[in-house]
Amino acid sequence: MDGFIELTNEKLQTPEGISDLNRMFKKLFQVIAGDGEKARVYYGYGSPENVVVANVGSIYLRKDGGVGSSVYFKEANNDAANGWGAK
């Protein structure tokens, strides 16, 4: 096994698929930020700015976003709702 896990749309609709995705993101955060315990992946509608409390390194996937407003990265202010940047 090469460590690759295929996450199809169907699999992501299952608890097992979500667990696999969370494990992959945790590992990614450990490599990038050195902290896989505090950084998380969030998703929802609208901007997370002043709404979603998270730590630096977290990612927010906006379900109703467009170009430049679909993915947000928490860039500042641990344990606060501000500090998100759209990419």
C-alpha cells in the first residue's frame, strides 16, 4: 500500500470517509504547521470571518463560494472568529 486513499464523493458521505479525510488533513497539518491537534477543517455557507472560531492553520471550505472565495485559511488570531483569509 502506498498510503494513497481515494476519497470519492460517495465515500465522503460516510462516517468512514470523513474519518479518512480528517486523518489526512491532520497529517498534512503536522507536516505544514507542526500542529495537527489545533488546526481543523471546517465547511459551511458564507464567509467564516467573525463567525467560525478556529486556530491558525485551519481551513474553511465555503459551499456557496466562487472564484477567490471558496477556500479560506486561518492566518491570525488563535481561538478567535477573525483572521480568515480567502484564497
